[in-house]
Amino acid sequence: MTGSETHHLLLYDYVDDVLSRRDPYRADHLERIAAEKESGRVVMAGALGDPPVGAAIVFRGVDADFVEEFVLGDPYMRAGLVARWHVERWNLV
């Protein structure tokens, strides 16, 4: 990794009842993340909290528009499981 690579951090806040609603969408959600990880665009991803209250996904080498397209196509987002989300450029040191 070089310091010149662009990283973005995607943060999700889940709805309160995400655990009871996510099962029909979970495999597709995880498959999309795995595909992006295999391509090298996702460095790491995971749920935040136990039980989960949100998630963080670190993207590398893409712009914020790419991350927004990922969000809009995410099965969790389309199913209304994401209450809020935002993207931040992450300047690694």
C-alpha cells in the first residue's frame, strides 16, 4: 500500500430491528461485499456492535461516487435496513 491510494470509509447505521429482518437479504449483501473484496476495491468490512448497530466498509482506489453506487445497490439499503449512511475520505498515515 502506498500513501497515494485513495481510501473511503462507508458507515451504515442500521434500523433497530435489523436482526429480525436481514435474513432474506444477508447472503446477497455479503456476496456483493465479497465480490468487491476480491476485486481489491474493498479492503475490509464488518458489523459494528454486538448486536450490530451498523457497519463499516473500507474502499480503496475508488471515488465517492463509486461508493454511493455501491450503497444504492446494496440489498440492505433497498430493503430499508439502513437508517443512515455516509462516506468519508480516509487519509491514512
